[in-house]
Amino acid sequence: MTTLAPTMNKDEIYSWIVDMLHEMFEIDKAAITPQSNLYTDLDIDSIDAVDIVVKLNQMTGKRIQPDVFRTVRTVQDVVDVLAALMGADEKA
């Protein structure tokens, strides 16, 4: 799996997340939509969520704050958090 590039747009980040979820949890890519709830639709539990955060930290080279990830419910929420995180350095 490739790392996330700061130049990726939200569509590219979404595709990357779909690939990551498929690779990590063997979730059918067709079952993943931006509106998919990680917990109720994709059967991600709290331990899986921690694994996702660790993977995202590794792949971005940045640290996602636990408080921020607690608000994440859908795949689109993950995309939005990553887009904001990746764009943070561009504004600095």
C-alpha cells in the first residue's frame, strides 16, 4: 500500500481508504461507500478503529488526534479528517 501524498484530492483519498479497508479487514470494496458507517455498516469495532488510526498515522507520517477520530462515523468522515490533516502543512 502506498503512502498518502499531500497532493491527493478527496477522491484519491477516498479510493486509498477503500483499498486500505479492503486490505485490512477484507471488506468487499463494493460495500464501501462514502456514507458507509464504519461501525454499523462495515462491522468495525473499537479495536479495529485503533488499528485504522495507527495505520493512518504510519501512512501519513502525521499524528491523528484521538479526540478527532472519536467523532468519525462514516468513510467520508475519515476522508475529511485526512484531507484536513494533509492540508495542514500546506497552510503552515
